[in-house]
Amino acid sequence: MKLEDLVAQFARNVVAQNQAIFRGDAKTGNKHARKYGAAVDKLLAHGNVGRDALAVLLKHERMDVRVMAAAHLLRYRTAEAKAVLEEAAKGQGLVPFGVPFGAQQALKRREAGTWALDPG
């Protein structure tokens, strides 16, 4: 599978998970979480090339996608990812449910030294 396809799969399933959660459908949300998790695992298996491919999502039109990509890129693209998370943590504008909290938690865990979505 091409890296671009994995990036698209990641973004598509982040959106689908959040839509399912908003509807109260945790089972479907978890299915989509597994799918974007598999996509990011395959991207990260490509090393920095995969991380660079994922980094295009730091500028995605949807904040939930930007935040999830940023959470996985904190070690590799620290300044860019942190900026995305700090913006989302403010919770201003049209922000999908739960996104500010998720961003706050990623930042908090990074500062506490317990963040490990991409240990390198």
C-alpha cells in the first residue's frame, strides 16, 4: 500500500471514529480506531519517510485529524505538533467533541514524560 493511501486511511478513520462517538456508537468508533491505528503503525514502520507522509495531516482541514496526527508526531515534529495541540486545546471555533480534551491530554502526557505513541 502506498504511503499516501495509508495517510488517507488514517484521516478517514479518525473522522469516522469521531462521528461514531458523537452518535454514541462506541463499537463502531473502536472499529475505526483500530483501522487508523493499523494505518499509523504501517506508516511508522517506514521510519521518517512514513512520519513525513503523516505530517501532511498537520495542515488537514479538520482539527480532529490534525490533533491525532500531531499526537503521533510529537517526538518527530515537536514544534509543529505542539502548535497544533496547543491550538486545539483552546477549544475555540467549530471543534469536534472531545478534541480539546484529547489535545490537552497529549500535551500533559508529553510534559509528564509518559507520552509514547511514537517512541522512535
